Amino acid sequence: MKLTYFPDTDTLYIDLADRPSTESEVLNENLIIDFDDEGRPVGITVEHYSQTVTTPAIEVSLPGELLPTSAVNQTVARGND
């Protein structure tokens, strides 16, 4: 997963998969979901990001089995702050 912020358009793009988008669904004026040719989500666009969020921090919580081994090892080494 990759997060990219575009300050010139105040847009956050969350890249969920390394597959091309073939279709998009606009959920509301700030949120667009991109899908691949099998209907699986591959990205999320958040328009007007700075006006939409309530905190500047981005926190990600994933089950250990979804984290790369290096990330799990770093978390264990830090003591699960």
C-alpha cells in the first residue's frame, strides 16, 4: 500500500494494489474508489483532503499476518509502542 499526497490539488491517493484501474466509482464529492478488471479495489482517492480530515496524522492498523516480516520485526523490537 502506498499513500501519495498531491498538495497542488489537495488530494490523497491510497494505492491498494499494483494492478491497473479499469473502473471508478464516485461515492461522494470527496471519495472515489478505483477497481481493477475483476472488480477488486485498487485505489482510493480523497479529494479536498486537508478540509476532510480531522487530524493530520495517518494511522494504519493491520493484522500481523498482513504486515511484511520487516515491519513485524520493527514493531516487536520497539515493544509495540
